[in-house]
Amino acid sequence: MSLWAAHLVTLQLCVACCWAFNCQETESSPDFSLPGDYLLAGLFPLHADRLEVRQGPQVTLCDRSGSINGHGYHLFQAMRFSMEEINNSTALLPNVTLGYELYDVCSDSANVYATLSVLSQLGTNLLEIQGDLPHSSPKVLAVIGPDTTTSASTTAAVLSPFLVPLLLDQISKVNFLLHGDTVTFDDKGDPVSGYNIIAWDWSGPKWTFRVIGSSTWSPVGLNINKTRIRWHRKDNQVPTSVCTRDCLEGHYRVVVGSQHCCFECVLCEAGTFLNRSDLQRCQPCGKEEWAPEGSQTCFPRTVEVLTWHEPISWVLLAANTLFLLLLVGTAGLFSRHLDTPVVRSAGGSLCFLMLGSLAGASCSIYGFFGEPTLVTCLLRQALFFLGFAVFLSCLIIRSFQLVIIFKFSTKVPTSYHAWVRNHGAGLFVMISSLAQLLICLTWLVVWTPLPTREYQRFPELVVLECTEANSLGFLLAFTYNGLLSASAFACSYLGKDLPENYNEAKCVTFSLLLNFTSWIAFFTMASIYQGKYLPVVNILAVLTSLSSGFSGYFLPKCYVILCRPDLNNTEHFQASIQDYTRRCGSA
């Protein structure tokens, strides 16, 4: 029922448009008519439509001088001749007279008017809209024409709800002889007898035609003799029956209008390709493939990962290995001079915890090379943050203890003795390190860093990476280390006026400044670049943080132990303390 309703709405719109175009004032009779028992309608363009710019819809009058359409006139005469032949024959349709109504459809408005006219009731010009469309009774049984696709589409859309022709249910009963051949039709209205295929020849003074092929019913076949076809081109060349030439490579066809041979050529987008078996659309490449614009094939994506054997990897690995050797050498040097004033002032056994934490953080660098795995993604960032947090905690407590000893031990002796008695330094380092450990464990559990293949950033690449930098856990761990760095800087600054042997404000400030700068550079690069060498920037940030912390704290002490042993004695340190005491007393 919905299909009939759609047709009914279409018909009503046509009627309304016809009324708006003042069709009711047009002559209501066909141009030529012949009464008969059964009426057929013919829609032919006897006049040509005029080409002009129109400001609005209007009815085109067909009977204009100088606008005769020769082709339409011949079609018109052919139908009249055929009807007269049928009526004059005693064998074709005996005791039946065919009538016709012929309309001049020189324009779209005339075509709509003629179509609506043939649907009116016999003997009237009224078109009644009925609810039961299949049982309506138009005055004509069939319509011949129009001869153009556009006009025929309009006519067919209006006629189809009324089942015109209503002749199909009777045509299967037709059986007659025509020039010695029997003419019959099946239930669908298709001829079941064979027929000849003719081509008109308009090259001479008189129109003729020749048989160029035939269609057979039993067996079903179609035979065409191409040599008998006369093409109206130079040297009988076959014309190219297309609206648009073939598209260039990598362009797909977008059909314009209702004809498949009329199309626009559109360039295939990047990431798609044109398969020659389907020229109407570009097919997407696979997930592991890519294609530039206008491509006819897809290419495998290049897998991007920082491998072990690249030159830049060798440089970074050599630098990290050298740093580990420096840590091991420093640990050996400090163990040999453990009882000297320089090592004791640096924290004594606490120095080995600091060196070990730097070594552990340095080992995280090896997780940035090669294809990421679950283990490397879990450890490479978390191990650095945890190791560096232990180092910063030791640096904070060492600077804080020096400030307490030189400035507050005599002013608040009770608090100082309680701090020493309860192992405040070790307790702070443990609590501070456990806090970072808890953050890292939460990060690894809640926002688990996983190896992933990234496809969106670069169309031709697959970037292998870990997802840790996109998580809240990464930012929390980084922020916590930032707070420890700021605390270490504050404690070192408070001790800027301590004795020279204990004053590390300049070196620590410089090392922390390098730490901040390296990570600012990393985040800046990460915001504008997400390619293969982003891990290189990350490694450089890690190496800069670790080496700056080591250099700012341990290198000055190594220099005194190795190059200035005259300063590594109790007398020199006592002299520095006495000088500091005199300055504080005079102040």
C-alpha cells in the first residue's frame, strides 16, 4: 500500500504543478485524433523547444512557426500509418477498430499535460484521483513515446500507478500473421517469435533500411552482422558512444544524471586505491597498507621502531654504558675512601644508595630499543621515575641535615636529638621512595602501559610504541619527581652560606636546572612530533637528568679525592667550620 501511496502523491504533485503552470487554459484536445473501439496515445515532439532563459515556470506553446521537428514528425506519421494498416487489415485485428490520440510534446510542460490528458475519463477532460488505482479506467490502453529518456522517465512515473498499458493482460492472447510470420506474446508481453534487426540508411536521397541481424526465440539467440552496419563517420568508423571519456589513472567515476556513461572523474583519496574491476568507487587499503592520492594499488607500511643496530642507537648505548661505568668507578672510589672527610660529608653509606638508584634508573634506557614488549613497556619509564625519586630523596635529606646541623642544632637541640635518635634521615628516604613506588604501581595497574601499533600519525608508517606517555599515571609520577626536584633545590639554597666544603648550592642548582630543561624539551618535542625518534628524545632527557644529578653531586667530590687530597683531611674541614662559626658570630 505504501508504494501505491507514493505513486498517488507523485500524481497529485504533477496535477498541482500543471494547474500552477496554467495548463487549464491550454487547448484540451489532442493535435490529431481518430475514434475507435480501443484508443492508443502517441507522444511525439512535432515542434522543437526553444532555448531561452526563463525567470520562472511557464507553459511552452508548441505551435510556433519555424520550429518543426522533422524527427518527431516522422514518428508521428509512422504511428498513423501503422494504425491505418491494422484497421484496414482483415487478418490482424478483425472486427476491432483502433483509435489514437496524438500529442505534440515539444517541452516538459507539454509532456506533463499530455500524460495527464491520456489518463482522463473517456469523453471528458477530468482526471479523478481514486483510492483503488489499479481499477481506474483511463481512456487509453497504451502510450507510445516520448522518444527521449528524460521525457519518458517523467511519463513513466505518472503512468505507472495506473498500470498503463492495462493492455498487458490481453496481449498474451494475440496471435496473427505478419508478412508470413506468426506474431505471439508471452504473459509478460514479450514477443515469443523471432524478429529482424534493421538499421536505417539516411545517406541517400531516399531513406532505406537494411537487415543487420536477427533475434531467434528457439533457440534463444541474437545475431548481428557488424559488416552491414553503416556508420555516419569518415571511413565508416564506429563512433564512441560515451558521454565522458575514460578517467585518468587513480580517478573513480561519479555518475552524473541517470546515464552511466555520463560521469565526473574524482581523484582517489590517500589511503584508498582504484581497483580496475570497480571504477565507481575507491577501495580502502588494509590496516597494514597505505596509498598516496590517485593510486591504483596499496603498498605495505614501513614499520618504524628504534632498533639496536642504528648508529644513533649505538651512540646512546655507548653513552649509557659509559655512565654506568662511571657510577661503578665512583662507588669503588668512595668505598676506598669511605672514612675520609669528603665521603663522610657527602653522606657516607648513603652515597652508595644514591649511586645504586642512578644505576637502576640508567638501566631503564635499554627498554627503549627494539620492538616494545609488555615487560619493557612496564619497566622502562617506571624504573627511571622510581630510581630518580630515590636519588632526589637522598639529595633532599642530605642537604636538609646539613642545614639542621649548622643552623638549627644549637637553637632547637631537643628536636635535633629526636631527629637523630629516630633515624629521621632514613625514615624520610624510605617514605619518600615508597610514595613514588605506590604511584608507579598504581600507574602500572590502572593505566597499564602496553605495546601498540600506531597507524594514525603517518599514512605510510606503522609506529611501534608503548602507551605510557598518554596516561595519568605517567603525569603523576613525573609531577612527584618534579616536586622532589623543587624540594632539593630549596634545601640546597638554604645551605648556600654553609662552609665551602659542605656548600653544594651552585652544583645542585645547575644540575636541577639541566633536569628541568631536558624534560621541558622532551614534552615540547612530544607535542609536535610523534615519530620513530621520539624515544631518542626521551632517552636524552633521561640521560641528561641522571648525568646532571651525578655531575652536580659526585664529580666535585671525586675531584677532591683524586686531584686535591690536601683538602681531604680533618684539619681542612675543621678550619672551614671554625671560619663559618666566626662569621656567624660576628654577624
